Amino acid sequence: MAKKKSFVIPFVCVFQDQTAMRHQLIVNILGTDQKGILSEIAGAVSEAQCNILDSRQAIYGREFSLTMIIEGSHQAVTRAELTIPPKCQQLGLLAMIKRTSHHEKQNLDHLYDVEFQGADNPGLLQTVTTFFAERQISISAFRQSTFADAELRQPMVSSKFVVSVPDDVNVEEMKASLDQLFTSLQLTGKVTDKHKGDL
């Protein structure tokens, strides 16, 4: 009679170290500008044991706007969710927070400034941003201001983008196409490599 063979199947239990996993949180803060705001907010982030991956700040008249992406362990991000809103409330600020993931610092080797000026016409911004979207070029920062031209007697616009260009996009072809677009829209503009200067 054949002897039965026995098999031992190893069982491996893998425990994930939750403290090693990184979680991210978008924080939008808005309110009246006052001294010490950044210090207070940075202190709250530090106390929660989170790091600031990216941030943008702007002043509009007397109003203050700040957007941050912060990162930390699950426990740290949870602490930030619980401590930042009360801190903002103490400072008279509005705060909106949302969990996110996979944000990374920008690839600074492929950043370009795109600037243009001209008459402010309906659909102008949509046309320019569509140009970038069709080429998978992301807009990482945007500023725009409008003003009245006394001689032309019409509203004018001045815009500046910071765009991140993928490796597979030919920058010279992009610039030529963008120049054609600006001409068709009766705008003057330029593209500047943030490392090398004007293209």
C-alpha cells in the first residue's frame, strides 16, 4: 500500500505598518490678512507631525488665501484634520480640508512661464487652457488681472501661467502653436523656461 505524502503549506501573515504609510491632506484657508497667520498655521501642521509638500499663498486686497498639501502618517493626518479647523476658527479664518493621495513635488526641470496680454474677450481663458489640456500639459499656477485701457477704452487682461510640460511634448512645436494661437486672439505673449530664460 502506497504511503500517503503529507504537505506542509507555510502560512505567512503580513502586517502593514500603518505608521509607515503616508497620507495626504489638501487644506484651503481663506480670511482677512493679519500678522502671524502663516506662523500659526505652520505651527498647527508641525504639532500634528505632518510635513508641507506644497503650498500657494495669495493676498487679494485685505483677504488672505492659502492652499497646502500636507503629508504624514494616518494618525498625524487625522490630528491635522482635528486641530487645523479650530485653529483657523480662532484666527477668524475659513478652512476646508480634504483627503487626497499620490501628490508629488513638481518636476522643476520641465516648468515654463507662459504670459500673455491683450483685450479681455469672452472665452479667452477657456481657449488658452484648452490648448494646454489637449496636450496633457498641466497648469500648476495661474494669475490674472484685468485693467482698463484709457486709450482703447476697453478692458484688458494680463495672465501668467506656470505649466509643467511632459517629456513627450516638443517644446519648440508647442511654442510655435501657442504663438499662432496668441496671434489669432490678438494677444501678445511669451514662453519662458524657468531655468534657461526666454525661449
